[in-house]
Amino acid sequence: MKPPNTACVERLSSTSSSQRKATVKRIITIFAIVNLWLSASAAIKEFPTQQGFTVVLTDDWIEIPKDVLDQLSRQMAQVSTAKIQKWDYGYQLATGTNWAAYPYILVQVKEEGRIRESELANFKKVHTEMDKGLKEAEDSTGGFLSGATLGETVYDDQNHILFTSMQMNVQKIGPVVGLTAIKLTEKGAIQFMGYTLEKEADHYVPFYKKAAIDLRLPADLIYNPHANDFNFNGGRSAIIGGIVGALGALVWSLIKKKKTA
């Protein structure tokens, strides 16, 4: 019997390995294309507001009624000594059992006057102010929130949005991640705050960023930088609004308010 041709065997083995790698790459590419197609084809849902701008989310989200937001604000005031926070709009997944069940979004409309972009773009200064206010915000909850840390602060000069992330532990719920997006308008700013459980942050934080960027503004609200704008000094109030807003799910779980009630 002739000994096996080792060179031939090596060539066959190498070819087989290359074919396997090519097949795996094709499968990965197909999955990537399918996922991209599914993301792109996801039906969107538009939520118009009284101020004229429109919030754009996917069609599995619903709007939280204003009277529910007002009640939520009153309930939060009972577990926080910070200035009462009021939200103009709120959104959550339709599958949520309670109102303000994670993931959810809260929106505050600020119309106290234009903000100078140069002040907001100096995000290092804003980040410092927010960091100073973080301890104050955490202390205001009397232990309901703990371990709060501020993440990266980035200014998107193309969309005129300041993004700030935060992490915290919510009593009886666990680790929560929040994203605050402050979008400049001709009348002030729209503060867009999204919250999610930490284990789902990889999905929802990018979703919140996209939703903030996709806010549709009417012509009279679209920000146009020019001289004589007002200074931005809302760092601390922004962080307080953001961190207190994360209490939503806890508050509603305590009073067991159901959407069907």
C-alpha cells in the first residue's frame, strides 16, 4: 500500500478549512443583513406634541397620559426632597404592566429663552456642574436611589444635542441606566430622558439616542446659532430631573397603579 500523499492531504485540509470559514462569514453576513433589514423595516409611530414637535418611536410604544404624569410627579415628590419635577410627555412599551415600567421615556419642554450654543458645547463645564449636582440629587431621594454615577457627556454639534448618561441603583428594582439628551430649540430646549434596566441598556441606550436625534421640530423651533443667546446654566437641574425621573417604576410599583385601572 502506498503511503498517503501528505501534501495532498494538507491541501485538502486547507481547502476544507477555507470553505468552512467562508461559509461562516456568509452566514454572519446574512444575519447582519437580516437584522439591518428588520431594524429598517420596523414600523414607526409618531407622537405629535402641543409645542409642534414630534417624537418618533417604533409602533410598540404608547404615550403615557398627562394626568398619569402629573400623578407620577406628585408621588415622586413624596420620595424626593428635590424640586418637584413635572414632565410634559412620557412614553413606554405597550407591553408594560404598570405605567412607567422600564423601559420608558420622559420629556420636559424648556421655553425660558434661547441657550447660547457655546455654553452648552463646553460640555466639560456642564459635566462638572452635573457631577456636583449628582450627590445632591441622590441625597434628595432618601435612599431610594444609590450608587449614582455620571457617564460620558458629549455634545453633538450637528444636531445641537448634549448627551449625558448615568447609572444608579433603584431600591427594590436594581441597576438602572439613564440617558439624558438636551436638544436646543429657538425657545430653549427639549430635555429627553430615557431609562432602562441595566441588562437591556445595550439595546435601549442607542434607541434613546436615535429617538432624540429623530425629534422632528417645526421651522420656528429649529435651532439656528447666532449672537446674543442666553447662557446655559441648567446642569444641576438637568441631572436632578434625570435622576429623580428614574424613580418612576419604583413609585408606580409601590402604589401598584395599573394601566387598566
